[in-house]
Amino acid sequence: MIKKILVTITVVLCMTLLACDDEMLSVKEKAENASAEVCECMKKNSLSYCKDELNKKYGSYANNNDFIKAFNNVNNCGATIFTEKK
């Protein structure tokens, strides 16, 4: 019985850690993931659609220069991002 409880707790903890994995990524790693997602999206969709999807998921990094620089450095499908000054 104790083994079953310990196994259950271990599985729950592992799943929790995997679910929170995105929160533990650095800004650079998130930018690299975002770049890969945009390139994958562009295989089937327009650039504007993919940038809209990027904004939905990574909009909180819109003014983060480290994110923008890392995204543009690793992007290999012609998508670049920048901050718009109003």
C-alpha cells in the first residue's frame, strides 16, 4: 500500500515538473522556441498569421530586448521581430 502511494506521489510530482517546464526556461530559450514555432507555422500559414499567433503566446516579451535579439539571431525562415515605437 505504501509503495502505491509513493509511486502515485512520484508520478504526480514528475507530471507537475514537466508541466512547469516552460516557466523554468530562460528568455533566450523561450525566444528560440518561439522562433522555431514561427518557422513551423509558416510552412502552412502566412507570416502575418504566424506573427499574430506569436503575439498571443509570447506577447509578454514584446518589449524584452533579450527576447527579440535571441529570436532574430536563431530565426532561419525570414521572420524577424522588433518593437514598434509609437
